Amino acid sequence: MSKMFNFFLGILILFFFINIYNFYSSNKNLETKEFNRNNIDQIINKKISNLPILKNDTDNVIEFNDGFSNEIQNDKPRSFWNLLKFK
């Protein structure tokens, strides 16, 4: 029973790959790919022409906080290099 199942499964897989090969090597598919490759600029321009232009609504969205620079000036000086010194 399992040999019959394996045989039919092998036939099914072989049939699948043959159909895939026939589709990709068909004249219709080859002509479509060649047409798209030759006219890619026209196709892109056609798709770009239908894009809507959105209104810019990002004015004054980000406000710069300058309180950070004042906080650093009020703190004691940083001592990173002092950590590397030998005692």
C-alpha cells in the first residue's frame, strides 16, 4: 500500500513540476515578460501619474527643547578621563 502511495505521490510531484515548466516556457509568458522589460519606463510613468499629492501637515510638529543644554552647564564638569587615571 505504501509503495502505491509513494508512486502516486511521485507522479503528482512530477506532474506539478512539468506544469510549472510548461507555464514559464510558454510563448504567452515569454512575450509578456519581454513586453514588460521593453516598456518598463512607460509602465512606471503610467502608474506614477495617478498618485495623489498629499498636503504637508508637519509644520511646527517638533519643538526643540533647549532646557537640556542649560542643565548640562549647571552640573559639575564630567570626569570620564579621571576614571582612567592610575591612583
